[in-house]
Amino acid sequence: MNLNPSKNRWAVKSPGDPASVEKLSVDLNVEPRIANLLVQRGIVSFEEARDFFRPSLSHLHNPFLMKDMDKAVSRILKALEEGERIMIFGDYDVDGTTAVALVYSFFVKLCPERVSFYIPDRYAEGYGISTAGIDSANENAVTLIIALDCGIRSVEKVGYAAQKGIDFIICDHHLPGAVLPAAVAILDPKQNDCNYPYKELSGCGIGFKLLQALDAELKTDVDIYSWLDLVALSIAADIVPVTGENRVLAYYGLQQINKNPRPGIATILRSGKEIKATDNSASTALPLREYSISDLVFTAAPRINAAGRIDHGKKAVELLIMEEKTDADDAGFGINTSNDKRKDLDKLMTSEALAILESNDLYLNSRSTVLFKPDWHKGVVGIVASRVLEKYYRPTIILTESNGMATGSARSVKDFDIHEAISECSGLLEQFGGHKYAAGMTLKVENVEAFRLRFEEVVSSRITDEQLIREIEIDIELEPDQITDRFYRILKQFAPFGPGNMAPVFVTRGLNDDGNSRVVGSNHLKLKLGKTGKPFYDAIAFGMGEFHPHIQNRIPCDVCYSIEENHWNGRVSLQWMVKDMRF
């Protein structure tokens, strides 16, 4: 009996190759279920498992394998030797601001009087390298700009800078266009002719590779690895794969965040309620539980992004480079205020967007969503696109008006390349850029309706019915009594989790609640699930309060979930994070 046809597809992964699973189980002395999870992730040998469970800085690639790294280092050495002024330029999001904080902090150690940083104003200048930024550099006698997390498509702006005698080094991770800027060096592993072994670094990660190369040449006594907390934050916020080199960088960055966080990161990870502008006595120490990539995504990243969305991205850089806790707490209070405003705007705009969508059958029956309202806040359109996609699972673009143009953000569903789809509409756009799952664009207001129709045409011709149903990938089927202490202890070592190495998802069938289930908060379901004669586990099902009557009626359910530690009042217990339920 299926009382609630799921809106989601449950896709149970194929088991790993039996011979590989058996061999790995013996070699590692782990149970076959653990070995199977590893083989499903492409880890089939003892050596691969050792590297997976024990990430090492020695696993990082030689930075000089990246195309143009030698040119970048040579140009910077010349600037240092000849006393040139250097500007560190970056985007206003988390990846950009962490990258600027990282590289600026390094150069402050080398030439404190001759280095500055610049973050463009989201509203006055827009995304990427700006004319205003170049003019500011020129006015301050800067002759070298190091651009981070942007610039790969800034052909005209780099040409404009060259006319003023300013050289560019571009450190970007976005997809290059057909024509590259005439920069002194372009560090971007996504260039077709770049043979760097790992292609998925964040913008901040590429900035770190530049520091690695410079440190190797200059042989400084600067501990560049002390800034890996910034790199981990960028990896989390930019949703890049937590595989290969990113996994090593995230692993060590999280270690630092949990042991010795820089004041700015400690401030933003504490609850906003704990940060008072007048209270500078609280300890910089974070709570005893360990922070994860997920905590950075949902706690730190929104606050840092809020600076650029509501106020100015330079406020985030200022916070991240602060060395004194007192200063960081004061700055953190301001950023939390911006985040509160962002949350209010997010809620209002999401409700407006859903109202527009749901009032028009043409919109409701489309295979894509493109919504435009001139007075929406430009800094929140990306978040609203994600919210609308959560409810109506299809490629989504939210547009507003800024400086006389329509501008907005796009978000996509699994396995659908929204950047590629937008490029098919490029004749109607002034500019665009981004990734497979997230992009931004600018177009004339009078072209919005034509763009909506064209985008719908492109999406309809490419997207499959399956792609329009959210998929929950399930690793293996599990029984409650198979979740032993040793099983979970090894499972924890699969972290850090993220794209490419998600927390394992399990399915258990025929479960019952212990009779004490309840709806809490905003329609969340609190349960204790298990089977007669087997253990029961605390479980939380966010947004699934409508299932409560079925649970109360003791109707057995199938549940897919991940396992986490719940820390409450000094007590640590395992808790199931429910992804979906079927009755």
C-alpha cells in the first residue's frame, strides 16, 4: 500500500564488483558493507583506501603543472623586485572574498605598503572585473592586478587595463570562452590546453596554488597552510566536488577550523544570537562538536555572502583578514545584521515568486521557470532561484532590474547543464557566465519575454521526464542492528562529505515509530524509528509533518536517510536525517 506516492525517485546504486568488495574487505579488515561503499566510490585497492582515509598534504599536485603558473610567478617576482604596486581583485561571493583574503594576507607579509585589495560593488559594478576597479588601480599607481574567481571572460576589461599600463594575472575556475583575455598569465585548469591533473578547484583553491608556487620560489617562512580554513570555506560555499585535491584541502582546512579558527571564521560560525557588538568577552573557542562542510554551507557561507548581497563584499574580506577577536566580533555583528535582512528579503521574494508562478497556468505547465520582477533585490535572486527550484523541480531563472537592465541567476536540476542551455539563448543576452548548475546573465528588459520563450524551447528539447523528478541516490539497504559503533566510526572517516563524495544514504524498509512522534518547528517530523527486537534510532524529517498521521496510525514505512551525530546538552547520539519516506 502506497499512501503517499513520492515526489522523488529512489535510485539504489548498483552494488560494487563482488570480487573487489571481498578483497577490499579482507585487506582493510572491514565488513563487506563498508568495502562496498568504498568500491561504489571507485576505491578498489588498499593504497586508494589508505589515501582516502588519510588525506595528506603530500597528495597535493605540483602547482607548476598548471598552465601559465611559471609566467604568473615570474611576473609577480618582477613586481616584488621593482617595487610595483599590486592589487588583489576578487568577486563578492564567498569564493571570491575568501580568495582575496587568502592572497592578500600572503602579500601583506611580503610588501605590506604596496598591496591593496578590491571587491566590486554588486549593484554599481556587477560581477567580475570592472572598469571602476581598473580606474581605482590606475589612480593608485597599481601596475599589476591579480584577479581571483573571475576574469576568464573579461577580454575587454583586461584590454582596457593594458591601455593604462596595468598587467593582469587571472586566477579563475569558470569555463573559458572562445577568446581569452590578453593577460600575462591565466591560471584556470578548465582551459582545454591546461594539463593540470585536477580540474575542479575553487577560485580560492587556485589562489592557494599560486601561493604554493610563490612560496616554493621565494622560500619564505610564511605558513601558507594556516590559510586552508579559507580554502575549505570556499570549497563548501561554491559546491565544488569534494574529491581529489579539494578533499585534501577541505580535510586540513576543517581541522584548522575545529582546532584553531581565525577570529573571523570563529565569529560567523557562532550563532548570531551569541554575537553582541558590545560583548567582546566571549571566548573564540567554538562548540565542542566538530564542524563539517555542511556547517560551512549552511552557517558560514550565507553570512559571508550577505555582506556582498546587502552591504558590500569588502566587509567580508575585512572580517576574514582580522587577527583580533574583538575586531572580528564587532564586524561579525554587522555581517549578521546584513544576514538577517537577507533572510527577510529571501522570504518575501520567494513568496512573491511562487505567487507569480502559481497564478499562471502557462508558467505552471512549463518545463522551466523564468520569472521577472523589476523591484526584486538583486543580491537575493540566486537564493530565490534555489527556493523556487526546491518546490518546482526544474531549471529556474529569477530576474530583476538593475541599472536599466534585467539581471539574474539560474539554478539547475541534476544532470542538466543550465550554462549550456543559456548559451543557446546568447543572441538575446548582453552577457552570461557560470557553471553547469548555476549561472548568471544580463539582458535588455525588453528581451525578457523572448528569452523566457527561447529558454523554455531549449530546455524542453533537451530535458528528460526523469530529470524533472528529484532523485535520491541510495547507497545500500541497511537493517537497524547493522549500525554498530564500529560501522559508524569507520563511516565518519568517509568525511569530508560533499559533491562527488556525499554522505552515504541508506534505506531501511518496514519501520515503525516508538509511538512518541511529533511535529516540531516549521512542519518538521521528530521520530524514533526501528523494528521490534532491533534498535530504535532518533530521526528528524525536515518538512515532512504531513506524514505524521500515517506514523500515528502505526503504518510501516520505508525510509531513506543518512546518519549523523546529534549533540544535545552534552550528550552525543546517532540520529537519522530522513531524506524521504514511503508508506
